[in-house]
Amino acid sequence: KGSTLAQKYIDGVGHLDEKTVHQLLPADAVTEYEQGMACFYGIRAVQDYDMAYKHFSASAELGCGRGYYGVAVCYLHGKGTELNLQKAALNFEKALELGCLDASDKLILLYSGEYGGEANEELEQKWRKRRLEILTIAAGMGYEEYLLEAYETAADDGLDNEALSLYESYFEKYKQ
């Protein structure tokens, strides 16, 4: 799929805000995601995790990264479906592929053992690096809101990366 949001990151438009992303999706995908959120959190409706899972799943099937993220959260916490960390990870990966950057945070925590599963340092580092790559691409394209996050991520992880040089050059430019 050349039209996935992951491809849009590569093409330089992965910075799109959620409203714009929703405009690129079928209306049903957005509606299903929003209904899933309403059910999950009890917004304008009774809190119902089973219905939330169904709506998130329908949204995901229509190509919504946030829908996959919702499905993953359901698996992660056993809300509306069984607790299944492997399925949570697969759905977070799909969400990230479709442009949901928040999924990378969950993958990092999942593979660090934060959610009770077995820690996997190799996979944790893989997702830390992937998150940094995406942040660096966005920062390098001039989206300053990602610059500090990329720098902090690189510094916290002890990574010598393009984000560090971007950050330094950004501040050199504005000192003049």
C-alpha cells in the first residue's frame, strides 16, 4: 500500500495532525474509531469495553492506525477481549506502520517488560531506534515540534544520531 501513513512519513507528510489524517481515511473508519473511544472511556455513552473493541476493530479493518492502536490497548489490558501481549504488540506495530507514533511508546514499554510480559531488550531497542528515525525525519523536514523530542530521545538512549546534529544546527541558526 503506497498510500499508508507510514509511506507518507517517508514521503514527508507523516507530520499530519489527527484531523487531517482523519480526512484521508474513509468516513466510516473515523466514525468507528470515535465510537470506540466513546465506548472505551464512557464518553456520551455507557462505558462498554466489548463494544469499544468491536468499533476499534472495524476502524482498523478500514485502515485507521488509531483503530489498530485501540485494538492493541484492548489486548494490552484485556478490555473487551482477552489479555494477549503478543496480539497487542502486533496491533501496535500495525498502528505505527499507519502513522500512529504513540504506538512506538507502547511497544517500547511492552518490550521493556513494563506490562508484565517478558522483557526483550533487542526488540525494545529496535522500537526505540524506529521511533527516533521517525522523529528525526520529521524534525529534519523542519517540523520543530519533533526536534526537541528527537533530541531528548537520542540523548536519553545514548544514541549518536542525526537528531543531535539537527538540534545543534537549529540553535546555531537562531543564535545569529
